[in-house]
Amino acid sequence: MNRRFSRAIFALLRFCKWYSTVPLGRLIGRLRPTRQIVKLWPEGDIALAAKVALFMHFDGRGVVRGQLLEYMRELKANGRDVVFVSNAGHIRPEALVALQAICACVIIRKNIGYDFGAWRDALEHLRLPRADTEEIIFANDSVFGPLLPLGDTLRRLDYGKADIWGLTESWQVRYHLQSFFLAFGPRAIRAEAFGEFWQSVRPVPVKAYIVKAYEIGVTQAMMQGGLSCAALWGYESLVKLANRAELEKLIDEDESEIGKADPIQITRKLQILRIRDGVARRVALNPTSDLWRQLLISGFPFIKRELLRDNPTKVEDVGDWVEVVRDTLGADPEPIMHDLRGMLKGSAP
């Protein structure tokens, strides 16, 4: 009864917050101009390849992390012209020099409109899609990585099988491709639904609205427009990796006295039970947090920054991330450790 009462209270609070803030936020979004660009490099007309990646960034210090530069180098090496779009309002001179060596264009804008506001600004400024555009990738800086070369991942984007690809998919709230990486193929970028969606994006200063209307809404809008969507790391295949055999292996290891008392061992088992409980009760899990281990062992090249920085959903076994990155992927965790040293407050990596 107490749990039901608590859920009802939280639901009521969410309802009140939504209907007290969203109408005002939408009004502000209508009144604000969508164009918030304050600086461009280079100025004038910008030549772009047939495949373009719009890479969204925010860091109030004007810093661009080393891993982001590597991420963009990987995109460039795999045939994408990279457009760097920052909501920081300014970029440090040394960061701008590094970006100019990688990017076809750098757009600096005010911190208004979140990711989707930045992407809309870039689309309009660059007049995308152009007649020869074949692909537009929307990516952002919400991940650590790449932990593996991106070539294999990008080669799996088959627009003969789906019009729009995400790396992961979620069933939370409503089905959607997670927006930290979205790739639109030739049919999608010329569809009426694509243009209508981006014209609808407004700089609403309410994150909950952005998530519902745009992060989740873009997939729903594209599907309603007749476009097909798919994820390279599908939800079903990930949850199946948390199988009985994996659970039984952990239970067998519990037979020793050390295994019964080892907190790390216990967290691994609890997380698998949490996943299987979600599957049994049809509770939607977040792939990039709840299924982080299953993603990495499947060759996923990223870890969400939010998971290691905040762990907002209290994932049990995330303390294993260094071991999985180093021993399973054969990747170097040090670049992530470097960033965490400047980010974490009151917790260890």
C-alpha cells in the first residue's frame, strides 16, 4: 500500500509540474527565434560531402574533450563531413584550432534549445538536405568513446533495410531510437515527415518537453510518416544476454564462502535479476544504463556519460565498467578515467 501511495504521489507531482511549466515553456519557444548562431567557421558557402554528421556539443567552459575529437576523426575517416555545433556560446582558441583540422564547419550558438535546437539551426544554416545529400547523422557528446573503431558500426547502416537507424532503441514512455546517434538515409531526409518535424522544433526551455516531443517524438513522427526505423543493437537481443545460463554461472560462484559475501559478485547477480524481472513484468529498461554490460560485450563502442557520472537509475553492477572495457573489449579505459577525474564529486569511478 505504501509503495502504491508513493507512486501515486510521484505521478501527481509529475502531472502538476508538466502542466505548470510546459504551457509557459511552449509560449517562450514560439516567441524565441530558432536561429541562435553567434559565430561561424568558415564564413560564406560551405561545401559538404554526400554524407554529413551534425555533432552537437555543450561545455560551459568552451572545452572540447579529447574523446570527442577522436569520435569526430572516426566519422571523418569513414567518409562523413563533420559539422560541429556547440551550444556553449564560445569555444577556447586551442579547441577551435583542433576542430578546424577535423570539421568541415564549426557553428557556435547560444545555449538555447538543447540538442534539437542546435541540430535545427545547423540544418537551416547549411540548407540540408541538399540535392546530393545521401545521409545525415545526428550525434551528440553524451557518450564516452569510441572505445572501438567506428568503421564496422557505420558499415552496418543499411538503408535498404531501414530508412533511419539508431544505435539503440528504447520502449520507455513510447518506442523510440535513442537520440545520441540517429542516422537518416536518402529516403528519410527527403520525406515530408522529416521536413515537417524539423520545422516544428522550437527552443522550448523545458527539458521534459524536449524529451517527450523531440527525443521520443522524432521516431514516432518518422514512423507515422511511413518511414522504417531500426537499431543496430536491438532491445530483444540485449535482454536475452541476461539469460539463465549467465545467472546460474553467478549462482555457482556463490557456492564458495567468498562468493556469498563478495559485494561485487552480489551486484552482478542483482543486476541480472533486475533485468530478468523487468522482462518478466514487461517493464521497459533503458539499454544504455540497465543493459550497459550487455551492450559492451556485444561490441557497442560507447558508454553513456550519465551512467558513470550520476548513475540515475541506480544500476547495480556499473562498478565493473573498467574491467569490461579493458578485459572484454580490449580497450583503454584511461581516456574515460581522465574525464571522470574532472567530473565526479564524492564518488569513485
